[in-house]
Amino acid sequence: MFEHEIAAAARTADLLREAAAYRVVREARKARGASPRGHEPRERVTGSGPRGTRCAPRPA
């Protein structure tokens, strides 16, 4: 029974550390204003990027 109590206490300590780390990350994301996963704002494409190089040149 004593070994079981030690294992249970160790598992509880691990769970508490994981929960604390999760809270720290969640608070950091909230403070940074991050969007939920999968909803990050897309970068704006301006100028002649990869799309501009694929287009045929305009006739003169």
C-alpha cells in the first residue's frame, strides 16, 4: 500500500505541474492576443510576389 501512495502522490504532482504549464501558456496567448488554433490571421500579399512572377507580361 505504501508504494501505491508514493506513486499516486508522484502522479498528482505531475498533473499539477502539467496544469500549471498549461495555464501559463494559455495566459501568455491571451495576453499576446493570439487567435484560437486554426484561425491565425493570414498575411497580406502586396506587390509582386510569387503570384506576380507567374503572370504573363503585358503586351506593349
